[in-house]
Amino acid sequence: MESKYIRFDWAMKRLLRNKANFQVLEGLLTTLLNEEIKIVNLLESESNQEEEFDKYNRVDMLAENSKGELVLIEVQNNNEYAYFQRMLFGTSKLVTEYINRGEGYDKVRKVYSVNIVYFSLGHGKDIVYHGKTEFRGIHNNDILELTPFQKQTFKVDVVSQLYPEYYILKVNDFNSVAKTPLEEWIAYLNTGQIDDNAKAPGLDVAREKLKIDNMNKDEKNAYYRHLDNIVILRDNINTERAEGRAEGREEGIIEVARNLKSMGMPTDAISKATGLSGKEIENL
């Protein structure tokens, strides 16, 4: 069934940067971070710069919430083997960009990195992962805590709240019925569909604001070209994987044949075992 709603990455590019539509992003972040998030501003970052490939491969948005914290939201369509390091680079860059020279370290901004990935990142069984920084004793396994003065000054309860936090949403891995508000969001991010019974914060606004039918003809044409590019991108990825597996199998067969030949096995027997021709085996 064709979706009635605009894909989230396209919405981030064209619609969610409008202050009137902040409620959609606020709903996602409130559901994910489990606290009410109000976006007061969208900021510029180097990630906002687009190259031709990135027009459909990824999109970033940098938001500032009512607490003065920074939230970097990234949608990534293509597999990137060093994506974990990219997440680290992105948050580190924000930490240094958004502090003025001469300011004390107490002015370092809290950064949340929210990563919506449409590829298999790492190995894991869950669909949402949360990363944070803790300091744990190597002898007693206790967690290093803040002093009462630090808690009062920085208005946080634990050390990890001072450091960047990372969220990874592996939306392609979700294939079940949504039972929680977060799963309702994951289902939309995965399929572009919003269930009529979904009640997660922000999805009610998304139903109203992100309808494909709301776009004019030119906008629709650009949107459908974007969807076509996504399909081409995924086909290329799948083709590369299939070719890689095929090449790997072929190399493995050749290595087996070479080993059998070195052991003195007759050529016809090697041919039956590996499927290689006699001439191919003689050339090994």
C-alpha cells in the first residue's frame, strides 16, 4: 500500500524546519528522550551543506531546546562502515563550535545525537540503542558521582548528563506491531505509514502536516524523484553485497581446489568437488 505521508528525511529537508511544524520533531524527541522537549531554534552546522550524493543519502538537522541543549538529528540511508566514528566527530564538533573562546568549561553545551539509520549498523538485536558516558571504578565497580555542589551548580544528577548522549534508531529492523509510543514512531520512520490508532506525541501533527496530498505538483515531482533515488541507492547497495558474496564464494572455491591439488588429488575428482573445469584447475 502506497503511503499517504511524506518520508521523514524529506520532511526534515522541506517541512520540519518551519517553526509551525516543530511539534512533529518535538514529539519524536519527547518520546525518545522520555522528557518534554521544546525546540526554540534551528541552528546551522556543517552537516547542513549538501553535496549531490547527500541529497538523498542523508539529511541532518540541528535543534536547540528550551534548556539550551543541542540536538543533532541525522537520517542516513546508505551503509557507512565508520558511522560510529562519524557520530563521535559530529558531537565533538558541536561541543567546540558552540562555546566562545575564553568561556569556562561550565559553559559546554549538552549534546544529544539522534541517528535514524536505514541500514544494519553493527550487530545487535534491538531497534533502539542509547549510549552515554559513565566512569566506573576498576576495583569496586562503583560509578563516579557528582558532589552536591556540582549537582546544584550544573542542575544535573549524574555525570553522564554532562556528556553527549547518543541514540541509534535502526528502523529497518522493526517488523512487528507497534505497542509503545516509541514503536509507533519507529513504524512511521520505517514505512511512512501512521496507524490510525497511533497516539505517540507528534504523530497527530504529522498526520495533518505531512500528507503527500498537501504538496503541489512540482513538490510532488521532486519528492517522487527523491523516492526513486532511494530505491536506486538501495538496489546498488544490495547489488554490491551480492557481488561481494559471489566473489567471496569463488575465491573460497579456488582456495579449496588449490589445497586439494597440493594434496595430490586427481584433477577430475577436484572438478567434481568444486565445479571448476580441468583447465581452470591445471592453471592453479
